[in-house]
Amino acid sequence: MSDIVTFEPTGRVGLITLNRPEARNAVNGEVASGLEAAIDRLEDDDELWVGIIQANTEGQSRPVFCAGADLKAINAGDAAQLNTERGGFAGFVYRERRKPVIAAVDGLATAGGCEIVLAADLVVATTQSAFGLAEVKRNLVAGAGGLFRLPRAIGQSAAMEAILTGEPIPATRAHELGLVSRLVEPGAATSEAMRLAEQIAASAPMAVWESRKVVLAAASEDDDTLKKMTNDAIRTVMTSDDLQEGLAAFIEKRPPQWRGR
């Protein structure tokens, strides 16, 4: 993993940072491979149960979480490097994973940057943030999931307006529409995301991961498939070691010591 994407374990949380502020954290090949490697590390570490993606906006006069694809890289013929085989754009937007990831946004998330946010499970944003798919203004199409994830997040009408005009949605409006889970003051996105991550990590991890899987499928699967997925999730949780720990902790009136298996 390069310094362009950093990874810091903190308790049960893996903190991932897009660290290319001089380029508005635009995605080039190094960002894509670095973000994929960070998710690999999160998924492979049994001690980490939740991830956070934040961005370094140091030195930016107008903070940008991520400006999307690096057009200079594309112009140089390196467009293919912005995608990975497993993760798609930025090594993240189509990546299969079991652990929840929170986007901590303190600035503009536009184009592919917005699609990174939409691929996360929860969004904590500051009041100076905004979310946009500006591709139509450049005769482009949002091709990294934004065209179907934004309508799921905020409804078809609001999403259609944002997509067809290319105008960003202010964080306060995004919060009202349901894209943003928690809205905070500038500078507080990561600390609030950490609080949220720690709340999630206090729950039984296998139950969290299995529940997440069914919730994500709900937007695209039929009821029979969802019923089967729910039953599979129940079986997975009910046959785990953590079930016995949860019951014992309740009976003994103590906090449970989850092990994630």
C-alpha cells in the first residue's frame, strides 16, 4: 500500500485515507490499487470489524473529498488503471465485502468521488459537503454505479434531477433525502464516523455482516430470494460461537466479548 492511500487500525476500526489532496484526491492507478489493498487488509484482519474512508483535504481552499477520475491519467492513456478486476472503479465501487464501510465526507464528492461514497454502507458528512454526478456536463455517463445507487439512496425524482442537471446536492439536502446518515459541523466527519463505527463494532460482528448482506440485496432481489438470504443469515448466526457468548453475557449480566465466529 502506498502513501497515497493509508491504512490505520484503531481498535476494531480500519481507518482508510485518500491522501492526494494536491489533486483533489482524484483517482489514478495508484489510488485504485491502494484503496483495493486497504479493503483487502480490512477484510483479512479478524480483529477489524468496520472500515471508514476519509480524505485528506489539507491545503485545499475548497475541500474536496474526491473529484472522481483523474482526467490527466485518462488523457495519458492510463484509464484502465483506474479500475481493478475485483473492485471496479477506484478498486472499491463493485468490490464484494462483508464488513461495513462508512464514508466520512468533509467537502465535495463529485463524479467518481460521489460513486465511491454511494458504494459505502453509511455516510457521515459535514455541512460544507456536497454530492454530485456531473458527468452530463462533460458528455460523459456516471459509469461506476451512481446511476442506480443514487436513486436507491434518495429516490428517483431527486436523483433524476441531480443526474440530468449535473448539479451537486448540498449535504443538508442529502441528509433530508436519506443519503447522509449523520450531519455534523466542518472538521467533525471522521470523529463522528468513528463514534458510529464503534457503535457498530459493539454489536455482534457476524450478525452485523449477515444483516448487511440482506439489506443490500433488498433493493434488487425478489422476496423469495430475500427470504432465503434471511434464513441463511439466521442459520449462520445461530450456529456461531458468538451465539453462546451472547446468551452467557446476558445471563451473567456482563458485556459480551464478541469474537466474530
